[in-house]
Amino acid sequence: MAKHPDKKVPMKKSEKGKAKNTRTGSIIGKTLLVIGLILFVMVIGVGCGFLTASLNTKPNLAEDIVPPASSQIYDINGNEIANIHAAENRMPVSINDIPKNLQNAFVAVEDNRFYDHAGIDPRGIVRAVWANIRGRTVTEGGSTITQQLAKNAYLTQDRTLKRKVQEVFLALQLERQYTKQEILELYMNQIYFGQGAYGVQAAARTYFGKDIKDLTLNECAMLAGIPKSPNYYSPLNNLEAATQRKAVVLDQMAKYGYISDSEANAAKKEELSIIKTSNDGIKAASYFVDYVLQLLVEKYGDDAIYKDGLKIYTTIDMDMQAAAEAAMQNLPTYFTDANGIVQPQGALVAIDPHNGYIKAMVGGRGTDQFNRATQAVRQPGSAFKPFVFVAALENKYTPDSVIDDKPLKVGGWEPQNYSRNFSGKVRLKDVVRWSLNVPTVRIAQDIGIDKAIFYAQEMGISTFVLNGATNDRNLSTALGGMTRGVTPLELTSAFGTFANRGIHVDPVAVVRVVSRTGKVLEEAERREKSVVSAANAATMTNMLVDVIQRGTGTRANIGRPAAGKTGTTSDYHDAWFVGYTPDLVAGVWIGNDSVSDLHGMAGGTTPAVIWRSFMLKAHTGLPVRNFEGSASYTPASDTDHLNLESDKEQEDKDTRNKKEKHSDKHGKSQGTGKSPSDNTGASSKSPEPETPDDVPEPGMGVEKGRN
């Protein structure tokens, strides 16, 4: 019988097994081949490098160090405001002054075979190569402490084979010229720790306000963890990540026998007192300068900023900055927290809405370097409502649209107006003027909260939580009850959209960066987006003008066309005023770092006063202009108002009562060092929903907005 050539003959079990083994063997063979080729190239490179090094050895490698150059930061007018340096902020210390715990911490986490190899660690290289092959990416490096010293002190940060070969033979040369202790000393005086601090002594002063010899085991472990990623693991930038990294260092120290497991566990539980010392190279606008450095370090790396002599031209206007700092002197003093920081804290951001230039930035009282203008994510309260209102305008509402101001129940949640009163039929412009809560929720319910969130996102708010069991897709968001909150920078930038006729321009801090050779490395590009129609932006502005003229924000009146919105959270944890003129948008936030009671402070009180103080000075010499496309400016009158006890009047009354109550309890002196107690009224949090599909589900600590 003829065989069918196309017919497949089933494989026997033994044949299948042989095929499988063949495939497995092929994969292993290829992997070993790759490893072999890599090792071959490295051996050849090292050999060539070693030969070159042997022929070109100098008696002292210190002669080859290229001195770092300071970088300068300039304001919008080209005046230098900061000299960012490296060498001047390096304070070399002897190895004898460096605690043994710190030495051991670096060895344990950076190069555990440091005392056993001759500058390069073949075992570590093989381990790193294998890990990178398995991960199909560069996840580990095989560099020793000696190699890192060679790279940081003598070479560029380029990731090239040539640079790696140079690094290897320089490491071998270092090991021939110096003892292990000398190499460790050089390395620990060379390494970068973030915040402009090079070397362990500068780092100890920067983070702990003490000399290196006085560091505890806990502090040593924290410092040793920072160089892996100085910006990310800096406890001033990311305390949680720094603490996790510290735990890794302690575990490594225990693993290699430098400390016991019990010592490691005890150190993990200890709290650290982080102190940020001032940088003498920063002459003014320290919060803004730190923000600029953060942006550029992420783009160019630490060495480029602190060693390569960049010229950094920024948007800051020092006259406006001085006005902002002066205005923030109006902050009251309630108490001093456990870290010695006076509370409440505050932030002020001013932006040109037409080009996005940040003109002024204050991130706190100046007693620390946590930048609340860019890093504090706080509940906006009723300062969020304009996003609901503009979404309504984009969905066929008008200022004269009528909304019911009457009791509303959504599942188990019953939102209340600030005054606890209801006014029946009210117009949208009245809702805006008096910051009425219940009608705002009704509007969001009608158009859908997703629309308000959409417009807020388009205007630059990036902190929404949109997925998961706890998210912002609920009606409490309409009153500023967000899962996370917003930063003053983003909220201020978002309001600039209204001032710029519906076009949002991303905030800009850096105009141009130039290298020490004169090469332009970057120039700011205008990034803008049309979000709402010019007509609706003008309508929104008209209603927000009314807030300042006749509504909750009268304390912000500067005698020229201005629009704005107050914001107060239900437990008086956050108070805001965000407003703008045709020329400038500015936002003011006040709150305790501990998220505690502000003693009745509302957005229409101190924040509005600070905003007014700043804007008056910032507009000195500027001509009075009306908003384009908006009604002409007219002084406020008392003839156009709701026939009810206004939320503003109630706000003033509540504020007085809260202050009197606090004075009765604590007396005139409030610097007790203790956090004031929270207002835990029934309205502070949304109740459990009865019908999950329709009921707000705010996140932990979410507060419903007030005026």
C-alpha cells in the first residue's frame, strides 16, 4: 500500500520527551552562550583597560579630578537668585570620624564583598548579568564601591562600554594606590545624598542638624539608603520610601553580621527627627528654587545640577515673591508641633494665566522645606465648586437657571448648606455667590459628577482617584470631598483657565536651561488646551466676580475687576481662597500639617485677607482692566441679594463663635505645643450609603465643602 506523504505520523512518547529535552537544552545553551559572550567582552575590555592603565599610570589619581562648577538660577528679569553648588557643600571628614555603623551600612548595602575583592567583583558581575538576563532589563549592576568612586570622581555618567572599561581600570588603579579604608573614606566624602549635600558630613548636617560622629544606628541606616536614588529616597521628599529603604539597609547589616536581628528590629521602630537646614546658596524664594531643582534633577540627574555649571532661567518675579512672602505674614499662630514647626502652615501660588508662568510661590512659613504649594494634597472644600458650575454652563445651564434649594437625601446622605437653612427656588448665580451646598449637589446629580471631574482634569487637576472601592465618582466630590485632595499649584492653575477665556496653560517654572559651554539644553514650550468656550468662561468669571463683590469673598475686594472663590472644609481643616484678575491668578491655602482644627477659620476670612494683601501689591502700577468678554466692572451694591440669612453672615458668626469657644477653653495663649481638637460634628463625614449605586462613597477623612 502506498504511503501518504502529507499524512502526519503521531510521535511516540519517547520522541516527544526527546523533543522537549532538545528545546530545553537549546534555551539553556543560548543563555549560557549569551553569558559567555558578555563575560568574554568584559574580560577583553578589562584586559585592554588594565593594559592601558598600566602604561598610563599616574602617581596620584587626584590630579585627574575635574572640578565641579556651580549652577546658577535666575529670575524672570535675569537676576541671580540662587547659586547651586556641590564642592562648597562638601565637608570632607576622616574615616576615623565616621561611625563604624555608617561604614558597615554602606558596605552591607552597596558592596558586601568590599574587603575581599581587588576593585572589581567577578562574582557580583556574574550575579548582576544573570539577574538582568532573567529580568530582560537592567535591574542590577555589578559595580563595587571602588568602581562607584571612580565613576563619581573621575568620569561622566554616560552609560557606554567605553566609560565602563575606564571605570574598571580606574578602580584597579585606585586599589593599588589606596588602602580599603582610604577608598571608603574617599567614597563616603564623594557620594551625593540629595538636597545639595555631597559627602556624609554635609548629609548629616542637612538631614539631622548634627555632625557625622554623633549619628545613631538609625540615622546611619537612613543615610546609607539615600544614594541609591537621592531624590526619591530623600526623607524630605519621600519619607515613606526613605523609611522602607532604611529597613532594607538594616536587614543587610544584620544579614552580614554587623548588627544583630534585635538591633535591626529596634532601629526600624525608632522615629527619626528630620531637620532640613537652609542652603546658603539660595538667596531668596527657597520653596520655588527647591521646586525648580526637583524638576531638573528628574530630567538631567543630580550631577548635572550640582556639578555641571548650568544656567537656569526661571519665571519667578521677585517683586511678586516679596509681596507673597509679606502677605503670608498674616498667618495666625496657633501652636508649635512636635517637630518645632509653627502651625497653621500655608501656601500661596501666583501664575500668569496667559502663559502659565509661575510668578510667586510660598510653600510654608520658611521653617522647613516641605513645599506645601506643590506637595501638600489637601481637601479643596467649596473651591472645587466652579468645576461643577462650569460643567453646568457647558450643559445648557445659564446664570438664571433655577435650582431647588430644599432638603435632599441621597441614600443615607443629606447634604446641608453652610447656614443650615434652605432658600427654595434660587438662581445659579445665587448658588455661586453664596456657595450653597445643596443646590450644587443637585446640579452635579443632574449633569453627572463625571462631567465636573472631566473639566477639572482638563484644567490640570491630576489627583483624582477614579477606580477602586473608594473613588471620586460620587456626589460628595461636588462639594470638594475628594479621596485625596488637590495641591495649591494645580488648583490655582485650573482657575487660570477662566481668566484665560477657557484655555488652560500648563504651569511653567523654567524658561530656559543653558550648559556651561553656552549650549541651550531646553526652552519652555507653551502647552495649552481649550477646555470650555470663551463665552462660558466669561459667564463663569462674571459669577465669580459677584462672589467678591457681594458674596462670600468680600474680604478679597481689591477695588478692581477680580473674580474668586472661597473654600472651607466641614471640620475647618482647610481654608482656601483662589481668585484672579485679567493679569494674574493666585491661590491661598491655610491648614495644619496634622490636618486638625483651624478654630473656625473659613476661606472668606484669613485666606481672602492674605490674597487681597498680595494682589494689591502685585498689581501696583498695572492699569485697571476689565475681563475680556465679561460685563463691565461696577462697585458692589446692596440691592441685589437673596432674602435670607446669607451663608457669609453665618460664616462670620460661626467663625466668631468658634474663636470665642477656643479662647474660653485655652485662653489667649495658643502656643501650647498641642494640636487643637477637631470639630467632629455630625456633618463632617458622609454616612454609610443605603443604595450603593447612587450614594457618595468618599474616601477616608473626606470632608464636605463649606464656603
